[in-house]
Amino acid sequence: MFVTPETPIAAGPAIRDYVEGFLAEDDVLRAARARGRELGCTPIGPAGGAALRFLAAALQARAVVEVGTGAGVSGLWLLRGMAADGVLTSIDVQPEHQRAARQAFTAAGFGAGRTRLIMGRALDVLPRLTDGGYDLVFVDALKTEYPRYAEHGVRLLRPGGVIAFDNALWSGRVVDQSVRDPDTAALREVTHLVREDDRLAPALLPVGDGLLVAARVA
């Protein structure tokens, strides 16, 4: 088949592996990912992490909120893209996940002043954060609560700020209308909410398990 610039290329396993391996993770990231597996959580993959670092760097982000620590994997990617004086606020209800994240941040050489780890339920913490005070909000926590995280996250963004949701494709389950479990339904709902919000310029990126992103334009 003759491939034009407009012809979609099927994202088979070889393409996915190529994208995931585009930027190799170092020992600190690999150790953080291993701790995450031991704790039973699935942090964002390397391609998604690289996208987060890109967003943080493009925004010159100084204030970032993360819902779900992912044992520190996503936080490492974010911190490596943020401005040198930027502060990452990471919210998680699991103390062992936050301990793992702190271990990862220390191993990577980030001082205590670069991170603010808040233990608690995100829906209790987010309302206490400053409206319009953040450059980037990243969500990777309870899928059933994604629509409510979106409501709070958009409020937190400055004009031009970006909100990002991991697992937006949910291993393909979101496109199978016969799948109607609460997690999948919530992911479909947040995708619809973000797409229809006039305050946002959204895009659905097919990296990892899908990264739904949107910039605040109004």
C-alpha cells in the first residue's frame, strides 16, 4: 500500500514497543517502577512519562499537581521537565505509595523543597488548592473519580495550563460498548466532559494506555 502523509499507520505491537522504548529509563526510574509493581500499582509507562516531561518543559511549569503518586514514577518524569524552582504537589491516599515516591525523589537528587506530598483522598484535598494557581495537573488515580477530578483540575489551571489523564484508552475497553463496568464508564464520561468543555482545547494521545490532555484556553 502506498502511504501518504495522511494515511494512518496501524499501532501494532512493534510500533508500540518502538514508541515506549524511544527514551530509555535510567536506574532511578527503573527502581521506582519496580517498587510500584511490588506495591501493586501500575505507574505511567515510559512513553506517557516522556509526554509528561515534555508538557512540563513546554509550560516551564513551576506548580504542578499530581493525583496519585504512582510510587514516584510519574513524579520523576514531571520534575525532570519542570523549572528548576518548580514544586510538585503529589496527592495519594496510600502512605506506602508516598514513601516509595519520596525514596525515588531523594534517589534522583530532588531536595525536599521540590515536592509537597499530601496524604489523603484527592476529592478532599483538591478543593483546598488555589484556583488558577497551577501550570499542570496530572491524574492517575481512581478511575471512577476521574470526572470529579476533571471538575477540580480545570479550576486549578492558569490560562494556558494543561490537565492530563492517564489510562484514557483503558486497554481498548473504552471503545467496546459492551463493556460497561464503572471504571470504563467513568473514563468514557471524562473524555466526553473534556471534549465538550468550551474552556479547553483537548487531544487524545495514543501513547501507553492513552493520555487525554487539554489546555485551558478560557
